[in-house]
Amino acid sequence: MMNIAVNPAKVPAVVFEKSTGYWQNVSQRFMRDRVAVFAAIVILILFAMAIFGNQLAPHDPFAASIMKRLKPIGFPGHWLGTDELGRDMLTRLIVGTKLSLFMGITPVVLAFCIGSVIGIIAGYAGGAVNTLIMRTIDVFYAFPSVLLAIALSGVLGAGITNSLISLTIVFIPPIARVSESVTTQIRSRDFVDAARASGANAFTIVRVHVLGNVLGPIFVYATSLIAVSMILASGLSFLGLGVKPPEPEWGLMLNTLRTAIYVQPWIAAMPGVMIFITSIAFNLLSDGLRTAMEIKN
Amino acid sequence: MNTHTTQSMDITPHAHADVGGPTQPLLMVQDLIKHFALPKDILGRSSGVVRAVDGIDFAVRKGETLGVVGESGCGKSTTARLLMNLTVPDHGDIIFDGQSVGSKELSLKEFRRQAQMVFQDSYASLNPRLTIEDSVAFAPQVHGVDKQAAIDRARDLLARVGLDPRRFAERYPHELSGGQRQRVNIARALALQPRLIILDEAVSALDKSVEAQVLNLLLDLKEEFGLTYVFISHDLNVVRYISDRVMVMYLGQVVEIGDCETLFESPRHPYTRALLSSVPSMDPDNRTEEPPLSGDPPNPINPPSGCRFHTRCVHAESVCSTTMPKLVTDAQGTGVACLMHVVRSGHSAAPLSEQEAA
Amino acid sequence: MLSFLLRRILYTLPIMLGVALVCFALVHLAPDDPLVSILPPDASQELQARLMEIYGFNKPYPEQFFRWVMRALQGDLGTSIASGRPVSTEVMTAVANTLRLAIFATLIGFIFGCLFGFVAGYFQNSWIDKAASLTSVLGVSVPHYWLGMVLVIIFSSTLMWLPPSGAGPGGSADWHWNWEHMQHLILPAVTMSVIPMGIIARTVRALVADILAQEFIVGLRAKGLTNVGIFMHVVKNAAPTALAVMGLQLGYLLGGSILIETVFSWPGTGFLLNAAIFQRDLPLLQGTILVLAMFFVVLNLIVDVIQTLLDPRIARG
């Protein structure tokens, strides 16, 4: 029965061969996808606009002027015209990025945090706990998302906080479902059994073995919801249930400019273009991530 | 110069005390039962129960390798999972070195320090997100070893199983071949310095040449660390090569158990005989004329009454369909569950007295 | 398979109960007093109390819930506080309008979606595929209510081909399948069809690509099956899922029509919902949400059943 003790003096200065980890592989694949990279750049530009909006904008977003109402595109001093209260469109579009992105992304982030916890617990625990949690989720799933969002918003009232709450609630069930599904798949893999056989408790196993394998797919699914969230959030503002005037937010701007359709149609349509671009970018980004992570289904 | 020999790097055998002494079997299984309920239909009626493991008893002596063989569906893998408590048994006792697992003397967590398992699918057994050394170092950390010491131990073990740590420690499972991964799994099983290792079809998925290497590695490790193995496989040649004693299972029960060579040379249970004769011979003159076993193995949901093998047995008589033969093991750990070997069982070939049976 | 279907149908019942519960809870989350919209601010305590009594707002919640459900099962969804008409009538008229719109939109979306998706999947990775895929990404990403506005700008305001709003002369109750009415249907339906078109195109593309890549197709070709034959085969295999997705999209449109109906002033359930919210008309709100959600649940059920009938493997899974 030998005593195996390694003598460090005898082992030569070692260089351990490294290999490419999972995330390195993913980013390599992602970088090769031109469409996805383009989408990522667009999103970075949008974020830049959100952060530096106030510095970039030529005018004050709240500066109204009755005389300068609804001036057309190309009007001197106001390249993209003015809105129904005489405020500069270019400014409002740029400054509006911050709030619009915030309203679209925050619910998904919150739903990701809450929904993934719910789903992972349900998926790992299995049995009665799983059934109880998932059946409750199913009830909320039985509502079409738009309906639920509007009903919740309508009931809670307009305003930023209320909209965030209702949208978060709308996105929790789908994220929880995906989390549960992925966790259940991982749970049945042998390496989880091996970890259990080592005597580890559930918390440790989830932390070390489950999370690393599960958060990736859930995250990618969540990114695919951002585009939907942007449209829903701006939709709520469009109906008057979301952001309240005079805050610059693209959906709200579409609402207040509706009456201007006949007078200055292109100005009235502009905020929607921003929403469209953002939505496309996030969809393409999400698709690119999914391909890079080679997730089927 | 030896500048250090730390406790954590010490891979002496039996970091755990030998509680029961040399005559105490390391593992004793008593009346282990596991039934899986089938989904109920619309009216709540159960469609039945899969009797995966239906009352088995056996013992594993310290330092031996017990081979477990049987056809698919006989319950071998379920037994392995029951031993490790990955599946909770419905009934039965597992006694490790004289102490009941899950009792105050021996908690489940403590048992899992001393008994480990190697699975069949080498890829699925490793977390694709962890490096090899992290996978091997996980279990020691769970039991309180600090991270660097665990990593050092992991690298040491990798070297022991034939994988150069400099090349492999920081790699990921998908970069290794099947044989290499199985070595990693073995290293992982050794990380807690266990006394018992259960190998569930551990070499079945490997190419033959690799299989031979891994088998020899297992034998070396057993010798070096004083391990005890339960080796489950459907490959009779492999079992014969590595085992000291062999246990044959059929439809959730043990039908025969005994010394390896004796069992292979002169099998007593009709099923064992049939199973062994199904191994193709290399000798062209020694051809198998008739299939040794007729029909498909019956369903574990509705096993035949009485002796479970009677529907396929060439020696079956009417008493076989009514009476269930019990497995009785003697002092050497040999036993057979067949009415032909039970004194005055009612079978025409049964011995009439104890002397005849001996 | 029968027991699977039976179980699926029975499972719907607790879901429906849960949905009713959520509807009820939703509305009673409202921070305001339910009568705030009809009562003048200086109404006497007595009047308030009496109205609470009549509408039943002063009873404990479980009792209110129970009574509401019982009456709903008999078709009585209460009376609208704002208009005084029975909620069921209002909702059903509106539902009929929305259904016309949604079904039309779904059909358009389905046809074009299948077309684009099929073509993309068949000619995988060619420029046709890229173009079709691009179209479907655009379809899925577009804010549909904005698209409605743009279409109104182009076709109503500028070109003056189609009317910008409403459901035709005679208001919502008077519908005929003639050009006078149907011209009002076109813009909203096309707008509505864009998202389903995008989703169906994506789904069909993935399905077709999957099926074509499977080995049994090679086997079929080897047996000498013509291209038309293979086409039929692909259609047969893709149909169940495609139809299922279409069914689900119909459900989403029914429930989510509010945005487009607001843009086009289409007198459907979405429009009604809008009105109910801004008038704080709780019975109407409750009733509308309930009916829409129930439609969705039943639709899901029908889709599941049809899918199982078309593809029996599901029942065994």
C-alpha cells in the first residue's frame, strides 16, 4: 500500500494545457455570424444613445413652442421636424431611447431573475412541488400575453412602475416554463447522479452543476422576449396605460402624434421606426446567440 | 527532496477505519425491493407495477470483486442505483461493514464517502461545463477538503489512472475519448478514498482494446488501494476475467451466486446454464445447434408465478409454477434458487436429503 | 389515445377555474372604489351603500366570486356600469366583430406564412431562403399598431383607396359581406396578419428543413418517388404542427387585438376592453377578459385535440 505524495521539486515547471472553454467557443461562433454582429452593433449604438442622449440631442426635449408645431422634416434647426407641441423630434427620439429601452428590457430582466428561480426549483425538485408550481404557471399561461398585460395595466393604472409590474408578470410564466424544462433535462443526466452519489446536498449540486448548464439556454430565450417586450411596453404607452406625458418615450409619442397623421404623416410614423429597428436588432441578436450556442428547439 | 507530504495528498487505502473486521462482509443486502408504478389511467386505475428488484439478498466480502450478470431488464442497474440510494428502495436493508446505511451509526452522506459508483455513459457522467480536474475535485470539496488540496488530489489521481495531468487536467470532457473519460470517472470515484466501488456497465461502451486497458487499470487500482468492487455487466467474458464471485440475476431476483470459475465451469441454475451457453465459442467444431433460451424474457410487470424462469426452463415441472424457490447461500457464499437443488421440494430432480444436496 | 384525450379535456376544467379566479382577482386588485365612475362625488352614504348592495360589491370576496361564476355559467355576466346594457350582449357583439377580423387575418397570415416558410425551407440557404427568412423576421419584429398607422397613411390618407377606420356604415351591429363593409376589413386584417405570418413562416421553414434533412426522404427518393410525391409527403408531415401554430396564433389575435382595434376604431373586443378600462367599468372589464381568456383556453384545447388526432404519437408521449 503505497503512499502517493508528489514531490514538487521533481515535477518540472509545468504549463498546463488549456483548452477553449464553452463561452469562448460560443463567442467565436457568434463573431463569425455577420448578421448577429451587425445587430449587436446596432444595439450598442442604441445603448449609447440612451446613456449619452442628453448630450447628443440638439434641443431640450421638453421645450414646447406653439408656433413651431408640426413643422416638416428639413425645417431649419429641426432636421426631423417638430411634434404636436412644437418639440424637436430628433431630440425626443434620441432622448426617448433611454426610457423606451428601459421599459422594454427591465421587465425581461426581472422576469428572468424570478422566473428562472421558480423554474429551476420546480425542475430540480420534481414530483409534487413541480406539479404545484407548474400548474399554477399554466393558469397564467392560459392568457394571451397582450391581454394579460393590458388587463393588469388597466387594473393597476397607468404609470411606469405599474407597467413594469404588469409586464414582468406577463413574462414570468414563459421563462419559468423554459427553466423548468431545461432543468428537468439536466437533472436526469448521469453527472447529476454522480454528484448526488458524492454526498452533496441539493443546493451545492444546483450551484455547481445545474446552473452552469441551465442559465445559458434560459438567457438566450429571455433575449428573444426583449423584442416582444419593447413592442408591448410601447403598446401600453400607446394606449395611455404606460408612460405618462410629457416624458419622451416612443410608444407614447406615437399616441400623441396620432392626430397628426393627416397633417404630417411621416413625423407621426417616426417613433415607430425606432421601435421597429430596436425590435429587429434584438430578434437578430437572439437568433445569433441561439445559433452560436447551438441550441435546438 | 521531499518538501511536503500533506495529509490531503495522502491516498492511503482506507482513510476510513475498518469497523467490522476481516470476516464481516463489506456490503450486505437484505430483501431489497423496488417497484415502479406505471401511470394510472383516466379512472385512477393503476396499469400495474414494474417489479424491477423483487427481494434480493447478497453479500460482498472485503477485497473481492462480485460480478453481476443478467439480461436487459433483470434489474442489475436498478440494484446499483438502489445501493447508492440514487433511487430510494421500497423495502430492504443495506448494511455496510456491519452498520445499517441511513442509521445513526452510518449516515447516508458518510456512506457515500465510502462507496462510489462509475456509470456506463462516460460522457453523460461528466459535467460538460467543468474541467476534468474540477469534476474530480468536486466530491472532496463537498466533504470539507479545501479547494487547492482537492485539486492537487485530483491531479494526482489523474496521473494514477494513466492520464497526464499536464495534458488533461484543464481540459473539458468533450475533448477526451471514451476510454479517457472513463478513466476520469474512475479517478473521480477514487477521490473520496472509498472502500467500495460499484461499476455499472463501466466498460460496456468502450472499444475492445480500450476496454482491456481499463479493466487492467481497475485490477491494479484494486490491488493498490484495497478496494472492493461490484462489477455489473452483460458481457460474460469481461465478468469472468475480473470477478472473484459472480451473481446471476433474472427478472429482479438472484438465481445463482458463487465462485466465478466454478459458476462458469459448472453452472447449476438452468438459466445460468442457458446464459453461459449463449456465449459463442471460438472453436468452429463447438457450434451451438439450438438456441439455449426460447422466447423473449417475460415482462417484469407481470412475472410468472412461482419460479420466474419456469416458462423458459427445459426442466420445468408443475411444482415450479406454484412454488417460488428461495436463494439460500452457504458459508462460502454460494447459492442457487432452483427447486432442483432444494431438498424434497417436489421436483423430480430434487435431492432427497441434505447429504445428497451437498 | 382516448384516455389521453379524455385526460386532456378534463385538465382544462381546473385551468378554466384558475382563469376565472385570476380574472376575478385581477379586477378586484383595482385600487379604486368600483363605483367611482358612476357616482357623483357628493353622493350620499346611503346611495353608495345601496348601489354596493345591488351590485354585490359589499359581500366577502369568495361569495362574490361564487355568485359571479354561477351566473356566468348561465350566460349572465352582469350589467355594464357605463352603458347599462348586459355585459354578455356587448361582449358577444364585439366578439363577433373581432372574430371576423382575426379569422381573416389568420388566414392571410397562414397562407403567406406557409408560402414563405415552405419556399425558404425547400431552398435552404439560398438567396430565396435568406429573403424569405428576412421577411419573416420583419414580420415578427414590427410593432403592428404602428404598421397599422403606416398603412392608414399610405392607403387611406395618401392614396384614398381604403377607409381608415370603423367597421362600415351602420356601425358595429350591422354587418354584411359586401364591398361596402369589407373594405373596412382589409387594412386591419392585413396589419394583424403580419405577426402570425412571421411566426408561421419561421415554424414552417424549420419544419420543412427538418423533414427534408431526415434520412427517410433519401430513402423515398431512392424508391423513385417524384418531386411532387416528396412535396406531398413533406406537407403531410408538416401539417399538424403548422395547423397547431395557426390555431394558437388565432388565439393570440383574439386576445391581443386591442392595439389594432384602437388604431382602426374597429368595434371589437379590444375596443370594448379599452373603453372598459378607461371608464373603470368593472363588470364589463371582468366579463370581457373572462370571455377572451376562455376562448383562448378552448382554442388551445381544440388545437391539442386536433394535433393528437393528426399525429397519434403525441398521445403515447
